[in-house]
Amino acid sequence: MQGDYGDNGPHGFGTKTWKDGRRYEGQWANGCQHGKGRFSEVNGNVYEGEFFAGKAEGEGVLKTAKGDVYAGQWQQGREWGEGVCQWADHRKYTGDWQGGKKHGQGCMMWPDGTGTRCFSGSHCVHSV
């Protein structure tokens, strides 16, 4: 760990690289990622945004090694709240998320011309 320290571990700005290759660069509080930062996983996934008590929380962007991108709200390390996901195959979902899954109201668009479907819960309320 390189950076600032307090009585309870990293506190302030710092960078930590784990033995398995994961890396975090950003703000720390009492030994946890807390504030704005960037977390890179060994598999190539990168999350950049806000952290709270060591987990993604608030606004952030996840770019996966497969080319998927989620931009929006996070809670407890999962997509939660309003967000947009664009998959590598160009499908796009804009709407509500809960626990890392599409949940509530939102619209899904397909790139192959089959249209757009909007949902409220599990019910399709509009199809183009």
C-alpha cells in the first residue's frame, strides 16, 4: 500500500495492489476504499466511481473485459437504482436496477431492428 495512513490503516489517498493483481487507486477511510476511486480486477474489469466502506456505492461506471459498460447508481457493490447498460453486442437497457439485475421500469433496445420494449416490473407496457 502506498499513500496516507491513519490510526486504523489507509486513510486519505492511496494505491493498493493485491498479490492476485487486483488494484485500487483512490480515496480511503479507516482502512477501506471510501470516496472516489478506480478498482481494476485481474480479469480486465474496471470500476471507476464512488465507494462506501469498501464497496461500490453511489455513481460509477463498470467496463468489463467483454466490452459491456454499465453507468449509473450502485449500492452494496451492485448495480442498484437508475442506470444504463450497453452490452458488447449493442443491446441497451435504460432503467431501474436492483441487486445487479434489471428491476422495475426500463426500456430494452435491440440492435437487430426488432425494436424497443419498455417494462414496468415484468410486464411489457410498450413495444415499438
